[in-house]
Amino acid sequence: MNYYELVYDVVKSIPKGRVSTYGAVSNFLTLGSARMVGWALNQLKGRHDVPAHRVVNSKGELSGRLHFGQEPGMESLLKKEGIHVKDNKVLDFKQKFWDPSKEL
């Protein structure tokens, strides 16, 4: 299995209503860096089976939002799952954070 597919498998495990970070996914895989996780997610291009909108930066910011296009955007997808966002940042980030190292 290639690196991208490993990233996608972890991201598919993030439950609805929760978020993880590029760094947490990277640390769990012990391969590469947070930036590589972002790159892998950016390569999805039309795949809707991987909930990339659930991956944010270490501050809870929607740093990947520009890669989602107009609608439905990253914020919209998160809000549909009950995640509150203000100024492109997940509110209650610590409570919504899902750590694959502890959950998988």
C-alpha cells in the first residue's frame, strides 16, 4: 500500500463530528511529515470517500479550505457534522480532536 492510501485509510477512520490534524495523522503513520499528509489529501481531486474536511492544522484552523473550492466548502461540510467553526477555526477544538494514536 502506498503512502497516500495509508493516509486515506487513517482519515477515513475519523468519526463524523470529530477532527484530526495533519501532524497527528503523520505521527500515527510514522512516515513523512504533516506537510506530506496535506499533500496526499490535496491529491484526492474528486474522491469523496475520504473525509479530508476533517483534517485541520494543529491550531484547529481550516488551513486546507482553499482546496475545497466554493461549495460545499470545508466549513460547510464540518458544520453539517455538528462542528462549530468561526473565523476559519474549529471551536472547541480540544474536545473535537481525534488522535489516531489513541483511537486506532
